Amino acid sequence: GIDVRLIVGRDDHPYLDALEEGVQVLQINRDRVPWLRGFVPCERPDLLLTGKLADDYAAVRACSDLGAAWPAETRLVAAVGTPLSGRLAGRRWNLLKTWREVRRIRTCYERLDGITAISAGVAEDLRRFYHIEGVPIRVLNNPIVPQGHWRLAQAPCPHPWLASVTPGCPLAGRPPVILAVGGLRQVKDFATLIRAFARLEEPEARLLILGEGKERGSLTR
């Protein structure tokens, strides 16, 4: 019942074909900021919801550039899906860069009308590390359960660490497996998980990470 426009940077996302009828997909083939400067005053949406930090920056910049021309009814909300403090993990010894990063994110987010966090932990991360004040932060858990999810969850897993795990089997004799899923990016901070696992006093434990990304080389090392 809501008129939805989905703005994407490329048209080969695997989920686009599964969208409900009526969702209009708009592709940006150029810089986000000038595109948004033209789109928002023309379409005057009730809500502009951004889902990545680069898009958050672009939307706030477009709002700043438009000034009074930004529609009063258009609320600007960022959806944060991961603890942003993970961005600081690789520069923890560079206090100047850390300070600049924190200041930039806080300055951006304090111009928003609201923030949604995918979990209470993400919301607390924003308050603790970025000191977001004056902007409401609400937890909005991801409600999406893909079609066929439960059928796939009951299927056997071919990985040797999990192959013997079947519903109803006793836990005795199984090695404990810690499973982590996500893009291999700095913000996910898998390096901390690996260091913590190395200190685990459980010799039979296994760590399984599913994902791809530019941090694969450093995480492998």
C-alpha cells in the first residue's frame, strides 16, 4: 500500500527479480549527490531511507546543498546494519584518523531525522562510539525470511565439520562450531573474532567464516 522507489547503483542485484509488483527500480549511473538533488525536490518523497554509509553521506550532502529547496515533508533516515565501530579497528593506533572518522560520521548522522539499527547492539554502538544525541535511534530487526528458508535449513550440510549434525542427534562427540557470516570487510571486524577464537580454551572447537570481500587476504594470513 506504499509507493516505493528502490534506488540502486547497478541493475544486477540478485533480489531485484523477486520484488513485489509496484516497486519501481531506479538506477543511478552517475554521482549520487547531483542525482538526489534532482530527484528529491521533483518526487518529494515522505521518506528517503539510505542503507549504506556512502549513501548516508550523499543524502546529507544533497540535503545541505538544496537548503530551503529540500521538501519539508521529506524525512531523512539511515538504516545501519552493522556496528560502525568496526571501521575503527584497523586504525586503533592512529588517533587522528580515528577522531576524524568519528567526527565525520557523527556530524553526518546528527543531521538526520532518524536512524534505524538492525539490533540493540548496533544502536548501542552508535551511542557509545559516535555519541549520537538529539536524533532518535530505533531498533528495526531485519524481518526478511526468504522463500524456502525453512526447507533449506532442514537439509544436510556437506561440510565435514557439520555433516554429522542432524536434527535430534545428541551433542556428545560433536566438535563445537562457531559460524560467522558476512562480507569480508573491515567494518565487519572478523579479525577480532579470529583473535578471540585463537585464545579459546577449547581445542576441539572450529571456526567457520562464510563470506567474500577485499579483507580475505589479510584475514587468511
